[in-house]
Amino acid sequence: MRNDVSSSQADTAPARQRPQRMGELATLPVFFDLKGKRVAMAGGSDGAAWKAELLAASGASVDLYCPADDLGEEMRTVLALDFPDGEIRHHDRPWALDVFAAASLAVADCESETEAQAFFCAARAAGVPVNVIDKPAFCQFRFGTIVNRSPVVVGISTDGAAPILGQAIRRRIETLLPATLTGWAKMAARVRAEVMNRLAPGPSRRAFWERFSDDAFTRRAPDEAAELEARAFVRDLANRPQAGGRVTLVGAGPGDAELLTLKAVRALQAADVILFDDLVSDDILELARREAKRMLVGKRGGRESCRQEDINAMMAQFARAGKHVVRLKSGDVSVFGRSGEEIADLRAQGIPVAIVPGITAASAMAGAFGVSLTHRDRAQAVRFVTAHSQKGDLPDDMDWRALADDNATTIFYMGGRMARRIAEQLVAHGLPPETPVAVAAALTRPDEIRVVGPLATLGDIVARVGIDRPILIGVGRVFADVEPAALLGYEPERLDPSRQTSRLQAKAV
């Protein structure tokens, strides 16, 4: 691949796992406009009261048919409420066949199966979609659980199988959607006409809405200045469509998709193009926007790889075309990811670039082994060290005397091929041979391996684990109390007993 990457070359770059087609849906989620429409309702229970309030809040005119003596306290409270667009009109009588005329929906709370079936059949005969509360067999539609940031509304359905699960999901989503989202959504309605009139469908419109969405999740409630800024961006995009081009460097973490930050997920779902490393898992790529172009640009030792200058050229090319480019790197982008070169190159060309941090492998290692990297009694410092230079060897300028510090925790990245030499150098510069070491391969992935042992056996441990997967090496007394029974995936041959301590045997279950 040449430095001047052409569009045809970019189009033929490797891609991995295109998004799957839509899977089976238990029900079709739809949002029904009820403003000014009539709903026929029967029943005065608390469950009916909640449905009546929900319908009236959606702008419906609810005709409630229920004898006054059967109205519950909650329903009486709801009947006294005022709604901006909807209303609830009480009719002191039971429902009958005439109540379905001109109704858009029919809802009832029926005590018996017989009454539920009668209401269901009458509504169907009148051609009105019907829901009998808590009786799935007599429901043509379901209400689900709602997260209200109107005009943003999120509906959650478990198809009637687990309402409590639906409520738990709602609570999770509630924490993700700031209350200020209501104000941003209302502002979106105000600027929408200008966006539609001035920006052509495609990249320019999407660039505006993606920037707008970022602001909605990262800024406070919108004010007049925010709206003026949004309208100015519309004008800028109308005059220069490429103005929306930008690059976001995103840390994908050690591999487990659940360890992504919320900001990383938002960036993936806003991307036009994703340039991803070889170590990024398919589960993470599945979280990306379905229409995004995905291109593998991984660099792995001993394998054919994209050159860094080619990656830089591709990012710049797509950004100059007005695309939002996500450069997706394993771990954290700012830890041994060559992001400094990419940032400098993009800024030199005047291309906006942002960074979304990720969980670095050292943090994942601490979690996997159940240790603190800065245990106050064993380590007064923690250091991240690369064991891989541009020449593919140990860096020439490593200060081994400083690294052989018994009061620090040292994490060696990309150290698999250099493990034996790392151990030799550390011991030669004063670190005791029995110093605990931890070796992890494929952290947080299904084939993860974790092993502990003494420093003197580090080369043998790594040789048995194998170097065909990304390996992380931790050195320090913080790994002294790791329980072998908690380790996974590795059953080494017995190492030379003369080079071990009984407590720090390299073994695993």
C-alpha cells in the first residue's frame, strides 16, 4: 500500500464480519401518535389508572367506562389530573358494544377470563386494536416499560415474559439518558427545518446530527448560545460539506465488549469509517453503526501489516471527504498505541481529532488476578514498559537498574518474545529471582490464560503459554498472594524445583 492511498485501495482494504441481518423479533416496536384520537377504556383498577394516565399524557381522549362505585382511589386521582393535550372522560356505566365506535385503541382491565374474552372479541369485531391488562392471550399490542425524556421516548418490551426484567432494563437506561436530553430534543425540533432545507441528505446531515448528539450527551441543558452555535454549524456544512470530517481515536479495552466506555460506544455508533486493530474483538465491532465501513489495519509482530504512514493517510483521506473516522485501538489509545504520531499528523493537516480513553491491559490484568497494582505495603509505584522497539527487540535505552526495584510493580507490554531476557536483566540488576511474576495471555477473552510464578522461571512460563497471542507480564510483590486455584487455562509441566519457591509455583487449574 502506497502512502497516497486512493479510494479504490481503501475500498479493497481488509474488512471483518459485516453486521448480521435483522434477527427474529417477538413483536414489532412502533410508536403510535394518539394526539386527538379516541381510546375506549374499561375498568377502574390501579392498573387501569396507570394506562389511562399514560394514554392521556400521549394526547389521547380517553373514554373510561366504569360504574362510579368500582373506581379505585388511584383512578379517582388520575381523573382529577389535567393533561396538556389529552383528557380522560368518565362514563358512569359498564362498557358495551357501542363504546368501540370511532376508537383508535381499546384497553380494559377485566377480572374474569370470560369478560376479557368478550371485550377482546368485541373490539376485534369493531376493527379496533385491543389490550386486556395482564392477560397476554387477549392482547394485540402491549404497552411495555417506558423511559420518558419526551420528545425522546424509549419503549422496552419482554413480550410479556418478564415484566420485572423490563423494569430493571428501564432503570439501567434511565441512568444513561441525562434529564437534559428533553431540552436537546426540543431544540432539535426547532433547528430541524433549517437542517433539512440547507443540508443535502447523506454525510452533511449526518455530520450535523452526530455533532448535535455528542453535545446532547456531554453538555448541560441547551441555552440560546448552544442553539446559535448549532445553526452556525449548519451554515458551515452548507458552504463546506467537508467541515464535518473528523477523527476519533477510541480505546477498545483489552477485548471484552462490556469493558467499553459509554463514550466509546457512542463514537462507534456515530462512525462512517472504522479503522480497527487486529486485536479488536468481533463483539466490539458488532456495537458499531451498521452502515459504517470497517477496515482492518492491524499491526502484529511477525505478520503482514499496514504501515503506520498508510494508516495516517487513510484517516486523513476519509476525514477530508467529510467522514467521521474512528480509529479503534485495543487497550487505551494513549498507552503504547502510537497515537502520538497519528494525532500530530492529523493536527498538522488541520483535521479535528478527539480521544476516547479505554481500559489498558494492565488494569485488566489487575482485575483478572484480583490484585492492586499499588498495594501500599508492596509497591510505591507502578510502571508501564514496552518490551518491543521499532527494531522488534528490547529497547536499547531501558534503565534496568531502575526497573529492578523491589518496591514497584512493573508491567511489560508486548513482552512475550523477550520474556527470558527480561528475567535475566532484572535478576542481573538486583531483583531477587523469587520475585513474583504474573503472565496473562488473551486477557478478558474466552481463551484467556493466567499464570503466576517466580521471576527465575518467567522464560519457561511464557514458552509453555505460547507467544501466538498478546501477552502481558507483571513483575512485583503485589502478585505474591494470588491463589493458584483462581488461575485459568494453563497446566504447565513441573518446572525445575530448585528454581521455585513453594508458594510461587507456576501452576494453574
